[in-house]
Amino acid sequence: MKFLADMGISPLTVEWLAEKGHDAVHLLDLDASQTRDSEILRRARDESRVLLTHALDFSELVAASQGPSPASLSFGYGT
């Protein structure tokens, strides 16, 4: 699988996924730490990546875009 990790995800998670044979990249590796959420979503979509994030607002961006969307795994802290 292909993954794109948002800034809230530990780079160690990306390393672990890569060790397991996945194509995993972190925004830090792409020099994209200041990238807007809409651009992160576009990149995940364009590269057919699962987006790993703590930001719960990505589901709202996906719904608002009304386009094809990447899978998004959000790791929230409570409700």
C-alpha cells in the first residue's frame, strides 16, 4: 500500500510501514511541513495514497471536494 503521513504522525510510523514493504512517505520527507490541508489531500489523491492524519477535519475536506478521494485514516484524541 501507499501512505502519506501528515505532520501529526510520527516519522517512526513511516519507517515501520516502509520496513513492512509499504511505500510510505512523511510530509517532512517531502519538505512540505507548511502545506495547506487541501494540497495534502490533493497530493494523496494524485498519488493514490492512504492519508494518515490526526486532523479530524480531513473528512470534511473530502466531502466538500465532491471528487475522488483518498482513503483517510484519522487517529483522533477523543470526540
